[in-house]
Amino acid sequence: METVIKVEHVGKEFDPGKKNALEVLSDVSFEVKENEFICIVGPSGCGKSTLLRILSGLESATEGQVLYRGEPLREPRREIGVVFQNYSLMPWLTVRENISLGLKFQRVNRQEIRKIVQEYLEMIGMESFAEAYPHELSGGMRQRVAIARSLASDPDVVLMDEPFGALDAYTRILLQKELLRIWNLRRKTILFVTHGVDESVTLADRILLMSRRNHNIVHTYDVDMERPRDRTDPRYGRLTQTLLEALEQEQVQEQRLR
């Protein structure tokens, strides 16, 4: 498979060169292949969200570089969509208008916009809420709209920063299934940041475990299980336990350094 994103020795400091400089990423390197679903897992403060912002072009790296299909990534690109935890929907726009937003920026003609938006309304099961406003929707419904808006613009890569983190456990499981269904239909390349070990095992082809101790990727796990995944499968339990133990070990080592 072709490499879509290549991260080469990326480091990030806030206020570099100053006495109070804060290092959040250090020598991060990995590759993302075409149509891969990658989850990035790690404790709060390890640099997951900062890394995703660098991959989106919203932040610049202090060291190293990110390549998108062989070209340096220095600013946001149409080919890279982003879904944040807080939905980022425009409160004054309806569901239909929110989904169409990126298409309008791309100057897609009105007839094609109507067709694409209707397709995504049906895909996320929200045809009857097309004229509703964000404040009239549940958190899970708002997140489905945010995902549809990102995908409607037909990005090559979708970056997702804890998109289900604010939802209750049941809604989160439903949206995990929904996301996998849409991914199977569209086969986008997805990088998904999460705190949830269980969520990462449910979703990912590959899991990158980040450390708060050294702001880097310390382990990579291939998830060799067919989808949909069965939480009662012994392989599922073993991988979940392995990830939890690795996170616990990182915490122990971090405390020793204090």
C-alpha cells in the first residue's frame, strides 16, 4: 500500500528558546498507509492532540517534518479533514447547511451539493433532522453531523481528535459502529486520537501508544482481528490487557523520574 502520511523526527516546543519552553513532542516518526485506520492512544499531556494538529497543518513542528504523499505539509489542505471533540458545528446553520459548508467553499455547484448532502443525511440516518439546528440535537447526533460534514468534502485523510470522548458509553459504542460502517463504504485513511484502550482495539488496524514521559511513540500494535470485533474474543482481551499494562508501566516509570 502507498504511504499517505510520513512523519519524520517531528518535535514540538511551545516558546522554544525561552526559559519556560515546554516540550510536547520529541522525535516522533511513523508512516500511515492508504486506507489504514490508525488509533493514537496515550495519557493526557503526552502530545496526541498536538500531533494531530501538526498533521492537519494547523500547527507547525519545531523540528522534523510531515509529508503528505511525498510533499511537505505546512498548512491545512483540502485533502485532510478534521473532526474535533467539540463538534465545531455552526450554531446558526441547519444540519443540511453544516454538511454542505465545505462543498460551498470548494465552489461545488448547487445541484451536486444537494445530491451529496442528501447522500450523507441518509448515510447517517438523519434525513428527518435536515432542517434542525445543532442546539436541537443530542451530542451523538451532532457528532454524526460533524463526521458527515468532514466526509462530504471527500478528503483523502480524516483526522479525529477524541470525537466520542464527551459521549456516554452506549452512544460511544453506537457511533463506533457507525464510523466503521461509513469507513467501510468510503475507505478513507483515518487517524483517530483516543484515551480509550477498548475504543482503539475496536476500531484500529494499528495502534500507536504515546508516552507522556518522553512525548514519543513507545509501542506499535497491529490489530490482527476481523471486523466487526467481538469483545469476548480472547485475542481482544489479550490486546486490551497488553495496552493497559503498557500504559501502567509508563506511569510507573514516569513516577520514578519525579
